[in-house]
Amino acid sequence: MFGTHPVRGASLLGLVGFLFLTGAVSVFHASGASAPVTQPIAFNHRKHVKDLDLACSSCHQFYETETFSGLPDAEVCATCHSEPQGKSAEEAKLVKLLKSGAGLQWASLFRQPAHVFYSHRRHVVAAKIECAVCHGSIAQTTAPPRTVRKLRMQDCLDCHQKSGVPTDCTACHR
């Protein structure tokens, strides 16, 4: 994994360990504030999740079966919104986008570095962790967040330690 030279491999492991212990490296992004996020429409999670009682899997179709959650494509939205469901400006904008055949270009709110492996299925299905544990009160929002709290490696370690789950580096880091 780190080459065949034992000194270089040990040095690299030591450096990585130091950076993780000091918090210099995080599972998601190390910086505090995120760049502003713009979505194609002002999606109302509360309306869909609380008022209409839709399951997260209605839009995030893969979080129970894959390592990633997935973002809804136009066909998912068109299931209910091929015709207006209300009179809001955002509803009209969505219906117009869907009728034009344009895809919905959702901006991902959570990212992780390429060297980190994370499985929604493992956490949601196997560990039975509720979405709100990592995603906060997103189900209560009436518009997409403009910025996102970035999870740090320490967030994951704290949860794993509290739950008695192993914190072996190679389980999450490639």
C-alpha cells in the first residue's frame, strides 16, 4: 500500500497519523465554512418529508441499497410535478424545467475526499443510524441550505467510539 520501503512507509503512516490526531485532516473538508451552494429550485424538504410523509428513499433512491444516496433526477420529480401542484414561483419553475426536458443539476451538499470510503447502506441499514445524525435537521428546511456544516473526521470518530464501533483506519481510508 505504501510501497516496499519500510522507512518511507513508516514515515508516511506517522505523518498521516499525526495529521489526523491534530485535526489537520478531516473526513470531509478541513475548512470551517463552505462555499455558497445554489440549487436549481428551492426544494422544500419539510413539505415533502413532514407534510407529505415521503420517505427519504423517494428522492434519494440508493441510500438503502448502495454506498451513495443519490440525488433525484428529473424523472423522479416528474412523477408528481409534471403538472403544477400549487401556485408558488418555485413550483412553476420546476414544472417549466421538467417540460423543457432539461435535467436537474443538483449541487451535492456533502462530499468526501477520494481517499475516504463511506457507505450509506452500511450506516443506514446495517447500523440503523437515522439520517438526522449526520445531516442534521435538513428534513425541517423549507429551502436548501446556502452553506453546509462540514463533517470532520473527529465527528466520525466520536460516533464510532460512542457506539463501540471499530476505528480501524483501513475501514474508511483507501
